[in-house]
Amino acid sequence: MTEKQRFIKALKREKLTGPVPHFELVFYLTMEVLGKVHPSHRQIEHIWDQMSVKEKEAQLQDEAVCYTAIAEKYGHSAIFVHPSVPKDIGATKRLFEIIREQSGDEYFILMHGDTTFSMPNGDDMLEFSAQIYDERDALHEIARQRMEERLEFASGFAGTNLIDGFAMCADYCFNTNPFFTPDVFADLIAPYLKQTIDGYRSMGYYSVKHTDGNIMPILDQIADCGPDALHSIDPQAGVHLKTVKRLYGGRMCMIGNVNCGLLQTGTDAEVRADVLRSLNDGMPGYGYIFSTSNCVYTGLPLARYEMMHALWREFGVYRE
């Protein structure tokens, strides 16, 4: 099987043999591994229109190498692509074409596709909180427009084999509790999350819902929206993979749960124990994809990710 086929079998919670599928939402350490700046850090949007056709093509070719080379080196089953010039739809499509040219149909390809409101940052939190209660109708209109625009965008890729699914990256929660109360989530978030997932599914796409933090008070609602997989099952917020899988593993695949905090600041023994715990909690019954509880972010020691990776290679294997 290709890595893409293995990833899809995990999403469908079907039996697998061999390594547990593995990927990372983002792998930012491309400079250290490949000598290349990660596409998300290149900040070329402001000069894109000045570039010649050849310069643009060279840029896209080099971005594609960042994605395919990391996936090949670390045995990833999927690639989450972050177009560096999202305003240029033609360039975005060309980037996906190049990735397919470089790797064939080996990898499951995702791009960002959430339309729902995220938890606001500190600068906007008071204003957004007031809008939730004073301007709810206006927020519903924004949510509806976002959803319709994104589904129209997705329809432009349908039937092209350029992408296989969408990573729906809107964070809803602090480590202690959700920003949105369950009632607000049910009114302002869940309907649009479900309609977007349903729309993607009708076009043949899979959906991976990402939100870290303490998701437990709203997890019933997230599951009811029908994503194919849930990422990141955040241990730093007290979310336990074994519990979430027991409650929801029959409805969606589980992705993540290796504690990023320990990867950065824990001892080697703590990292080893946490990686093995994640594998032991996630692998039984299939429907599990191995990854960190967030991403391989700037500042995370590469040696720690490679330690995690080596443990996956040794212990993250389904036997007959």
C-alpha cells in the first residue's frame, strides 16, 4: 500500500499491518534538516507580483521539495500543505501539482479548510466576547459567508486528485476549558462546522478537525459534526487519549497526543515513557495516527523529534 492508502485506512478505522501511520500538522524544522526555510516562514506574498514566471516556478518547486523531502525522510503518510501565496489560486494549484509530480500518489495531501471562529487572541478577546452576546446575528452572517466561500473554493479542486482532504484548524479551547460555552458553541460554531464537513464529504474529501486545549466539555458536539479524525488530543490540557478513544473511537480516528511540552523540556526518560504511552493508548483497535500533540514547531529540539520518531519505528508496528 502507499502511505496515502494507509492513512485512509486509519481514517476509516480499518485493520492495518506494519507501521502506524504518522504525520505532523506542521514540520517547521526544515532549515535544520534540509537547509531550507519552511514555506510558511518565507513571507513572499508582498513580492510575489514582482517575480517573473520563472522565479515563481522555482519558488514553488523549492517549496514542494520541503514538503516531500520531509515526508520521505520521516516516513510520514500525509502532508499538510501551507501555500505561501494563498491569494493566488493559480499558484496554489500549481504547488499541489508539483508535489504530485515529485511524489506521485504516495502521500495523502491536506490543506487548511476550517471556516469556523477560533478562540480570539488577547488583543481581540474582549471585543469578540461582546460581539457574541451583542452582535450574534452579524457573526452568524460572517460564519455563513466564510463557509460558502470555502466550499466554493474546495469545489475547484474536486476531481483533480490534487488534494485528499482538509485540516480544519480552528482552536476553541484554553488548557483549562473551552473559550466558547457549550451553548454558544452549539449555536455559533457547530452548525457551520458540520455543514462544512458535510460539504467536503459530498465532494469526496476527508476532514481532520484540529483543536487543542481542554476539548472535553464540547467534544460530544465536535463528534456529532462528523469529522473523519480528531487532532491533537492535548495531554497538556489533561485530555487522555485512552478515554477519548473509548468514548469516540468508533466514530472518528484519533491523531496525536505525544506531549510537546515534554519533547521540549522533559527528560529522555519522560519523553520515552510518553511516546510509548501514546502508542499503547492509540494503537488498539486501529483508527490511530501517530503525531505530536501540536506540531514540530520552531524551537523544538530536532533530536527530541528524532527520538520520538525512532521509538515509533521500533514500537509503533501492527503485527499479524
